[in-house]
Amino acid sequence: MRLYDYFRSSASFRVRIGLNLKGIEVERSPVHLIKEGGQQFASAFTALNPQQLVPVLDVDGAMLTQSLAILEYLDETHPEPPFLPEGALGRARVRALALSIACDLHPLNNLRVLKYLKDGLDRSEDERNAWYRHWVAVGLGAFEALLAGHPDRGRFCHGDRPGLADITLVPQIFNAKRLDCPLGDYPLTMGIFEACMAEEAFDKAQPANQPDAE
């Protein structure tokens, strides 16, 4: 396998965590999302992923895109340790938690949206930061409420083993910290974040520990 990723991409961060949890070694091909006008727009990379997004996981010539789809592929092909709990209700809960970050929060604050706010709508840095922090507060506030009082919450989002929801959450917290978002209102969420970062698979995947880190 070969992973095309960018050290600061939260979607790539998710896949790196998943690969580490599964104990899977891959070749790495960094794709810098800012240098040279964005290497994701080069024709060679666009041929791999017409969406011009990372990550891409090359599996024997099959190009897998979208981080959650890649994680479910890894879970199906390498079942241990599982990313989803037993039981349809538990799996639905974990998927919902993951999707609340990946579909509702992250897309509003990713690089291309922030770039459009700057270049397309001429918004100032303060305005862009206010946008970012607003949606972090909305998304993490809802996430905290989904965790609160739920009987299946344990050391991690669901029980005492990290899974798909934790994998999706951690990169979002890294981004929120980098933008100095207030996080004191989310004690359950931050407790899970700290539990995750105590795990080698999460720490090894963080942006600062990548070979292309700046």
C-alpha cells in the first residue's frame, strides 16, 4: 500500500491513526497542499483523485479516497483490533459520532473553505478565525452532548477501546488547538482526547511526527 497524504491534513491524520492501530506499514508520498499552488492540483495527482483531496490509499493500483471509507476498508480487511463495536446499535452510534465530525464540522473549516473565505470573499484573518471558532463550538458542543450520560461511553467514545469515533475526533481537536479555540466547555470530549493521545498509535500519527512536518 502507498498513502498519499499531508502532515497537517486532518483526514490524512485519521488514516494514519487507523493504519497504526492495525499495525499496517505503508509507503508514504507527501502531497503538500500549499506549496507550488497546492500539489493536489497537479495533473499527476488529479489522475489519482479527481477530487484533488488527500488522503489517497493506493492498494495494488486501486485508489481509495475519503478517509472514513478507507478506515472501513482497513477494518474489513484487517479485522483486529476492530474500529466498530459489536451490535448494530453500537455501530450506528459510533458511525454517527464519527460523521458528526467528518461531515458536519470538518468540511466547514477545511483548507479550501478557509482559502475561499480569504481569496474569494476577501474576509480578514480575524473574520476567518471567528468563522472557524464558531463552527468548532457548534460541532464540539453537540459532540459533548452526545457523549454526556450515554451508557456506552467509557474511556473512549464507545467503551474502553479506541474506535472510529475516536480516530475522527482527535485530528479535529488538534486543529482546534492550533487555532486557539476555547475547549474548556468540553470536558468529556477532552478527556477522551487525552486518553487517545496516551496511545502510541495516535501519538505516532500526529502532524509533528510526520516526515514532511514543517
